Amino acid sequence: MTGELRSGGRRAKAGRNQSGIHQLPWRKVVNTGPAYELLDAGQIETLHRTSMRILSELGIKVTSPQALRLFEQAGAIIDQDDSIVRIDESIVLAALETTPSSFTLTSRNPSRQVDVGRNALSFGLVAGPPNVHDCVQGRRPGNLTDYQNFIRLAQHFNAIHLIGNQVVAPQELPANSRHLDTYFANLTLSDRCYHCTAIGGGRALDGIKMMAISRGATLKDLAMHPGVITIISINSPRLMDDAMVDGLITMAQHGQPVTITPFTLMGAMTPVTLAAGLAQQNAEALFGLTLAQLVNPGTPVMYGGFTSNVDMRSGAPAFGTPENTKANVIGGQLARRYGLPYRSSNSNAANCVDLQATYETSMATWGAILGGANMIYHAAGWLEGGLTASYEKLILDVEILQNMMAFLEPIPFSEDDLGFEAIKSVPPGGHFFGGEHTLARYEAAFYNPLLSNWQNHGAWEAAGSPDALSRATALWQQALKEYEPPPLEPAVREELRDYVARRKIEIGSGDP
């Protein structure tokens, strides 16, 4: 730990890793600017009322007997024939009363805590793609080696605050136990918090227990100071399946945060209009939040927004669109309406790392920032509508995220920053290159880019005319070469290894 802190101190001073790759130091990002509001208060209330009608008149289908019992005990109307649950506003409001407005995730390295809520902002690694791509080996099925490399890159780059759920699926491993190998990689190759898989309670509990082992903590300790988080996806329209419910219940029972995220693609999973898509997103998110509080009042819950549109010609998901960007902004308004932390995404639908990937990601990122998102999920490495994790896209995204971090820094406004004496010292028609004010600040005056190239054309040509894509390839290769694993006690590593081996045997014998 001491070595890590010393290294962090050098990075904070020099603005780079020991490798010489320029990057911002690890920091807790704060968005102090006013959140943008696309809808007025009356329109937000209209969305709320429509959402309450969806929940009370139409209901949500729930395939978990345990969840049905919890809702019934809370006074919900249950249609036993088709498992539709109808709840009125009073049940939702009671759940909101016990939901925290903020929380903190603590990994095995306390200096890498992630604050969630209020004006805190964090960025997560891509999660869930079945494929992986880089410009050296091309597109291929996900595998454990690439998964481990993505964790190394997340550890290397300070703009990535937490690890997504199965960054890329290691398809050569058994589907029912591969989560153990990915958790092990998360905990041994990085010191970040991570999202654990919540497809069933067993996978969620494994993620919780392994984080506890890495921290030398009990499950009771972890309930007081959460270390993992998960995404509970609503199968829009209006379905919570038993696997997701089981994962939610397990997380809530152990006090670990859940992010309720409806999969609301307009034209496919919701009606084609943005207002309808947001009303449905809101209803489904509040329904999941209510269930979490019925399981364990006080469970931290994030309001998840993932509303975008489809290409009406093909049905394929589209991201980074004007509609998606508006949804990112309005999702934040809705989360604030209920006093909840807000999760958004900066996804794109490009098939390669190109201009489309750049402008779609930038659009969606601005929507999330302006919407006051507390967590931007899939923030680094997402490509092809979530079907591919990309090495080069991760580098491009880190550049975008660092630009946002620099943009969100407060502007220094001291008398010296106003520079009246510096302006006075230079005659009309002169320049400030050699001035005392400039020389005292030139090294850290401006954001120093990771990926951008600011050479003049002649120097750029002499260097071989490298474009951003080729520079991104060189950067991830350099980062992997110079990656250093964070310290981990050998006894803790062995305890984690033993847990994985034991659970694989249990899973193989039919224990979930």
C-alpha cells in the first residue's frame, strides 16, 4: 500500500505515470456546475403521474414468487394468473423515504473509494460485450486473456474509477462459473471497486464474498461499507425476471448498492416517442427501487437511465443520438426529482473506432454530464452497440473523460490569475511567451492530452503521419508493458484462489 501511495503522489505531481504516459492523477471528480434542465417542472410532474398510472393501472410482471410475496405484504395488487404486480404511489413514496441519496463504494484500497450521489461523478469500464477487438489481432470472441488486459488498463488509467460487469465475456470458460475468474482478475490485477453479476443470487453473493475477503472484512462489515455494485436490468417492457430479482434480493440483503436500469429502446421496448420512453423508464426504475426497499430498507439504489432509440429501418440499437442525449439529460432531472443518485451511459453504435464512434460518444457524454450523472457506465471501451470491447476505443474514451474532468475543474480567479500586471508588462503588439507570468505557469497551464497530437504538419509528416487510431494502438500497448499490479498480501491472494476453486466444485455439483 505504501508503494502505491508513493506512486500516486508522484503522479499527482507530475501528471503522468512512471511510464511517461501523460494522464491526469487519480481524483474524485466533482460536477459543480448547474444541471441542465430540458423539461420544466410541470413536464417532470406529468412524467411522474404517467409513471404512477403505469404502475397502478398496468403493472409490472414479476416471475419471482419471493418478490410477489414481498409486494403482496406491502399492499400491492397481485394478479395471480399472470403474475402482474400493481402498486400505487403510496408504496413508491414509502420506498423513497428509506432510499439513501448518496453512498460510498470502498474497494480493497481505501484511497480508491468512489462516492456516488450529490455532485460526485465516476466513470466505469465497459461491461458485457461478447467480443473484443484491437487493431493488431482484429475482432474475436471474448476470452480471459483479453479480460485480464482490460483490467490492467483500467488499473493503469486514472480516469477509470470502477470496473464493469464482465468487461468482456471469457467465452472459453463455463458460463456458470466464469464470473469467479473475472472477480479474481478484478481483485488481483486492480484495486478498483467492481460491478458484480446479478444473474441469480449465487453470482452476486460470490462477488460480495470475494470483495470481503480482499478487504479482510466480514459480510456485516461490507453491509456497513459497501464494496460492490450491480446493474438490475428491467426486461422492458414491464418485466422483472426471476434471475434479476434473485440478484437484486441477494445484493439488498447484504446492503450492497443496486442500479435499476430499464432497457428502454424507443420503437422496440417502448413506444417511439421520447416522452413515452421516459415515462416507462421512470415507472420501471421506481418499481425496482421499491422492491429493493421491501427487501431491506436503506439499501442504496441508483436510478438508471438507458433510454435511446432504434434504427427504424433495421431495428438495430442506436446510441449517441440527439434523442439519447436528451434522455440522458432528462433522466438526471427525474433522479433529482426523487433525490436519487443517477447512472447514465455514453454509448455509441459504431462498428469501428472512427468519427462515428467519436461524435456519438461525445454527444452521449455531454448528455450525461449536463444531466448531472453520478456514474457514467460503459464509459471506456464500448463499441458496436455493446457487442465489442475495444482496446483503441478505451484509449479514445480516456481522452474524452480526461477532457471532461479538466472541463469540470473550477476556474482559478485570484488577482494573480486575472493577470492585470502581466497584461500591463507587455506593450501593445508584443507577446507573452517570455513573460514572468507565463514562465511560472507554462508546464501546467493547460490540459496536456493523452491522445491528441498538436505537432505542426511538417513535424507530423516527419514522424510518419500517425493518426489517432494508430496512436491509440501504441498507447494501450505501452500501458500494458508498463503496468504494475497493485500490492496484495499473498495470504489474501491464496484465500481468493481457494474460494474460487471451492465454488467451482460446488457449482459443478449443482450448487448455484
